[in-house]
Amino acid sequence: MPDASTKFPGFSRDTLDDAIVNPEVMANEDEIHGLYAKLRAEDPVHWTEPKGFRPFWSLTKHADITAVSKANDRFVNSLRTYLGPIESEEWIKNTTGDTHIFRTLVDLDDPEHMKLRRLTHEWFLPTNLRKLEAKIAEIAKAHVDRMAALGTECDFVNEVALWYPLRVIMMLIGIPESDEPMMLKMTQEIFGPGDPDVVARSNLITKGPNAVGGSGDPQIDLLALAQEFFRYFGAITADRRANPRDDLATVIANGRIDDAAIGELQAMSYYVIAATAGHDTTSSTVSGGLLGLLRNPGELAKLKADPGLIPSFVEESIRWVTPVKHFMRTCVEDTKVGGKTIRAGEALALFYWSANRDEAVFDDPFAFRVDRKPNPHIAFGHGVHLCLGLHLARLEMRILFEELLRRIDRIELAGEPKNTKANFVSGLKTLPVRFQMR
């Protein structure tokens, strides 16, 4: 990839402010990285006023984002978590009485955030995940078998990467495989991209008795999906309270906060974050990591020659893709960030993808290197909101690529990959590949 800092010198302020929230721009990696590089070089803490959005500060440098992430007493999550148009924010508030449909861990501040986080903390520790490694390896093998059964070509996103982490997280939660299509639709559309191709794909997958939404109005469909989520996981909660099992759903359903049973919204929101963060982000990183190898055949050869590099390849894939492109914070007391004064009540967007290409932190940041060390990426966030499932994501990717690289003789692009059009969670929506399996 060319040096992004010289690629797009012609952004005007209005164009830049609108572009930074534009899903079309996010889907064009050269364009968005050119924009980020310009901001890092010229205005890394940038007051941003996009049309149709409430204004905010855009943070694009690694040091500023990590500093704000650590100062959770001065920068809170609960007031504004994601970048959304004013119209959507007002619709949610008028419909639900809150600024959020769900209140997941990323939408909460301490002490409630930490009390809820502790419920499942042990489940996601490496010591517990090691007990599940054999089951995850079986799932990885089944999905590589599925790829092999397709012959010599497939769309790696839609036929492998979407389904593998979904099955893993459903196994952990305790959801039957038969409900995969419905769960895929929920994870893709409640917190996933609003890309019409993705919506059309999930509608196709869930045709028939499991179909939800499809009115043509994205807000009505979103509410219908949320209501279906409440219905589905309400039944799961009732079952696990009556019939506890060794699964994550049982831990959530029987969780207690301050000596009281977990509330309905708290429980439903917990299922949401487990299902979405445990699926969509990992599937994007699996696909993006493979594309990084395909566009850098020397790195693929290096990895195949030395499978011991798979853990560092996984970290580089996570840095490269950075599936969660931003989170928001709101300042609660006047604070200096990057030399600028952020006033109480002002919002900040932490652009992680930009931080993970920061020239001040990463040597040759636009090169994909399977042996990159050190690799202090912040794709999992930083501070108290560090991703709860980071060890699971790393484990899933390592196991899948150990299986895939062991069995594949040759693999190459068979068409042009396409990115989802989304400004929050995004990645590849198609990755056509041609391959020869052992």
C-alpha cells in the first residue's frame, strides 16, 4: 500500500468532517487511511462537525487514545457509545426512553460495569479456555472440512469465516446449532454494519419461519430484531434458572448484582455483547488476516515455513483489521488531551484503526508482517474496558489457522474482495479465493 500520508492531501475541512463518519469512505481503505494520516500529522485532536451528527473530537493518535481510555473517571462511556446520526439517536430515545436499545458492558461505567464484568470474567480467562481448546479445534476442523468440500473455490467470508466463530460462541453460550441462521442475523444487524448487502445476505439466510424484520425500514427492523432477541434469550434465561448447565448462559441467567438477581435488561444486554463481540469481530479478523496473507505471498510463505509464527500473525491480523473502528467517550470535567482543552459535556471518538497505523508507534505501519514485534495495537481497547473476550479471539484464530495452513497447498484471490460499508464494526463482506487442499 502506498504511503497514506501523501495519498489524499486535498481534503477540505467540510469534506473531511463528513468523510470520517461516512460508511462509503470506511469501505475504501486507501481513502480512510489517507484521512487518518492527514489528521495524525496535522490535527490529531480534531473538532469534528459532520452534517447530521452531533459534533465531537476525533482522536487519531495512539498516545491520545490510550490516555483517554485510562482516564475513565474523566471520560465516560454511558452517555454516548457509538457514532450515530442525530435522527437515529432521537428515534432510539423516543422509542425506548434511553439513548441505547441495550446497555452492554461497553455502554456502562463503573461501578456497574465492573460488577457485571466480574460475572463472566473467569469464563474468559486462558486457564478456563484451555479446557475448551479440544472442542474449538473440532469446530475449526469441521469448517476447514466444509471449505474443502466446496472444491477449489469459495467465498471465504460467507462460507467459512462467518460461521466458525459463530459456532464457537454459540457453543460457549449454550445455544443449539440449529439456531445459527437466526443468531447470525441478530449479530450482523443489531450491532453489525448497516450495509444493504449484509442485510440482504442475512435475510436470505433466515428465510422462512426464523425470518425477522424485512419491512424495508431499518429502524423498525432493528426494533423487531431487538424484540426477538429479548424473546429468545428470555426463554434461555428461564430455562437456565430452572435447569442450570455448564455454559455461559447459566452464568448470566443466575448472575447476582449487589445480592439481587440480575435485571432483565442487564441479562439481555450481556447476551448481546457475548454474541456480537464474540462473533462479528472475530469473523472480520479471520477474513482480513487471510487477505493480508494473500496480498503478501512472501508473508504467507514465511508463515507456512514456520507455524510457530501463527501467534504473532494473529496479533498482526488484529492490528491490521481492527474490526471495531471506534468507541465514544464523553468528558465530565475539563481536561487537556493532545494539547487541546476538552470541555465537560463534549464527546470524543477514539479511532482505533488510525491508532493502529500510527507512525510514531509502529515501524512501517502499512506493511503486513506476520512476525511483527513489538505490536502494541489497541484493537481490543485499553484500560478498564479492555475486551473481555480477547483471549478467546486469539485462541480461535490460532486454532483455525493451524488447521487451515496444515491442510492447504495453495491459495490465491479469485476475485476482488469487498468491505462492508459501516463506520462502527466493519470488515470484509466477500473474499473470493481459489485453493488446493491436501
